[in-house]
Amino acid sequence: MNVLHLHLSDEPAIRMESKLYPELTSSLPSDSFYSQLDLKKLIEYAKARAVRIIPEIDVPAHAGGLRSLVPRGLTYCDSPMNTTLSEDSSNLDLLDGLFKEVSELS
């Protein structure tokens, strides 16, 4: 196989350091998520071996790990469970920033 699918988000946490949204991992032990340097090294290692890495931030459902972004305007449509994001323009702006950050790691 030449594809590695990295499932970086789900309930209850995001497993990737975000410099844009540091609150996503601020309550996690440092050994429970990938730093951006870890991911860059992994991507470099994979490229040298013709392995494609597909990072996944699972949205709009299974998005409970993003709860710490509620103070920034993130909204959910399934309160009180808070696992499915609503169709809200502020959500799209927040996610766009996160997706850009992930895409810049390669």
C-alpha cells in the first residue's frame, strides 16, 4: 500500500498541533498528538518512499474534538451532544483556517 490515512480528529480530541488554534490541544498531554514538526517529518519520510499521506479532519460530524473553538464562534446543531457542526459561516471560516494550516504542512 502506498497511502497512509491519518485520522487527526474525532471525539474527544484533535490529534494535531495547531498554531492557529492552540486551544485544540492545550489540555492534552504532549505525547497524545502530533506536533507540526512530527507531521512534516512523517510527510518527508513518506514522500521519499512514494507514500501519499491523507490527513483527515472529520467534519461536519464527529467534530466533538473542536469544542474548544466554541468561544471563537464555532456552533453545533446537535446540542447538547456537540458532535455535528452547523452550517454557519463562522464555522466555515474557522475550518478554512484549520484546513489551510494542515495543507501547508506538506
